[in-house]
Amino acid sequence: MKCLVVDDSATMRRIVVNALKSIGYVDCVEAGDGSEALQRCDSSIDLIITDWNMPVMGGLDFVKRLRADAQFARIPILMVTTRSVKEDIMQAVDAGVNSYILKPFTPQVLKEKIDQILSLASGSA
Amino acid sequence: MNPSQVTELASELESRLNLLNELVSELKSAQPGMVGQERIGEILAALSGRPDLAELPRVLLRCYSEITEALGGIRLTREAIQAHAVERIRDTHLKLNEVSSTTESATLEMLNTLDRTQALIGSLEKETGASRSPQGTFDALRAEVNLMFNCLQFQDITAQQLQGVNALLGDVEARIESVAALFDHALGGSGEVSSPAPLPKPDETAFNPDASARNTAARQAIIDAAFGGSAKPEPSQRPSASGVIR
């Protein structure tokens, strides 16, 4: 299982990667913004965890770009963000985000969401 | 000179100018043949009857002096606005950036320490062996380290809050500069005061000024409900009301 972790905060990337490792996901790739994430995205990626607010290319634009590409249209995407405005959540849903976690999160919540979206993804495959 | 004295001076000036205007109009409208020596004599008498008109240049000079003094006051006020508001905003902006940077460095250092701690726990586990040390002890240690990792999420949240405050300060500075620019118009071209270059405008898409660590569990529960558990919701399950989930 290979995860792409996208966040402009180096601190958050390390925390997410550590949380992923603690629940068994050891193969992680990191990117500092949506644009860099697009470059790092390939067919080996099984799961994407992305922040919303980032310079250059934000998480929402990144998800839209990814979903517009048939190659990456089905990769499960988990958004981890501080944004909790209802309109934002609706935008994330419309863009193609599969699940949504508020910061600060716990590894338990992260595991729960990952398990759910992966099981849905495998069920629909 | 206080405002009432200025008003009085202006009123005096106006009455003299009115008198002068009246006399000139009378001279203009009179038929050439009608302006006899007698009429001219009357007008001259009227003018000479107002010897205070001779003071007009002095009054105008006083006005000029008062206006110059007022402009000096405006200049001082404008400089005070710049020194005590704009420059203090800049200092605060720099201090907030420093707080953000220091906190980030310290957090990264703590993350490095936690990484090393995790590696040490792994080494200890290998060296000690499961027979002499219960596996539960190492797992408990790892759980504690992971808990500390998660606590460090505060840095991302406070950094976004600080960026929000910095953006607000930039906005306040721009507004104060606009007020100061109004004074510049009064000072005229030669009296303009140079302003420092504006603060770089932050990328407002790169942070969330409403970032908060409060009530996360409750807000997450509302989001989960909006997502229909955790999966991507169907349109009918999407949040219907507008507003903020707090």
C-alpha cells in the first residue's frame, strides 16, 4: 500500500506519515503542494492524503485535476484539513474527495477513514 | 489662532471684498457721461472711508501663515500615523513571523527527537528480547511517542492562525496608509511623506484563518454525518444548510 501525503507543512507531513506507519502503511511519498503532488502521482499510488490550504496549487484544485485524469480518477482521496465550513465540505465532495478529516486528528480516526474508503473502493472495483 | 478667530478673519476679508466688488460694479455700470466728478468723489470718499482695506495684504499674509502652520500640523499628524501605527504594525508582523518560524523549528526538532526515540525503542526491543521484556511495554512506549507526535499538530494550526492575523495586520496597514494618503493631498506635491514599501500580500489560499483545535470531535462527527459515515455521500446526503460547523 503506497500513500501520497500532500501538505505544505513539513510538520504535518511528518505527523501524517508517522500516523500512517503506526497503523501499518509504511510506504509513503510526500509532496509540498498540489502541483508537486501531480508530478509525484503515478500508477503505484494506492491512497492520497491531502491538505486543502496550500500555496501554488491547493488541495481542492489538485483533487479536481486528478479526477479529470482517467488514470487517477479512482484513487481514494482523503482530505485532512482545518476547514469545517459546510460549503467547503460540499465543494470537497463535488471535487471527488472520498473522506474528510479535521485537524488535529488521531491515528485511530485516520485508520477508520482509510479502512472505510479502501473497503468502498475495493467493493466498487 | 483658533477656529473662531479664523472665521472672524475670513468674514472680515469677505466683507471688504464685497465692498470693493460693489464699488467696481457701480463704476462699470455708470454711463460715461454720468460719472461726473461728483460721483467719482463720492466713490473715492467711500474708499477712503474704509482705510482698513489697506490692511488686506496683511490679512492675506496672516491667512497664508495660518495655512502653512496648519499644513505643518497635518504633516506631523501624518508622520505620527506612520510612525505609531504603520511601523508598529510592521514590528508586530515581523514578531509574529518570528514566533511562527521559531515554533516550526522547535516542532521539527521535537519530531526528530521522537523519531530517534522510536528508533531507540526498536533497538531496545531487539536487544532485550520478548522473553525478558513484555511486548506490551514497548507498545505502550510507542503509543506514548505517537501521542506526542499527534500533539505537535498544534504547530500547523497555530501557524495558520498567525498567518491569518498577519493578513489582517496587512489589511489594517493598507487602510491606515489610505488615511495617511488623504493627508498627502492636503500637503501638496512637495509635502508628500515617503511611505515604506507595502508588506508582501500573503497567499490567502495557503492558510485557513479560522483554523482551530476546538471541538474537533464534535465537528468531525457533523462532517461524518454529512459524508454519510465516511464514504462519499450521495447528493441527498450532502449538507443542506449553509453556515459553519463549529
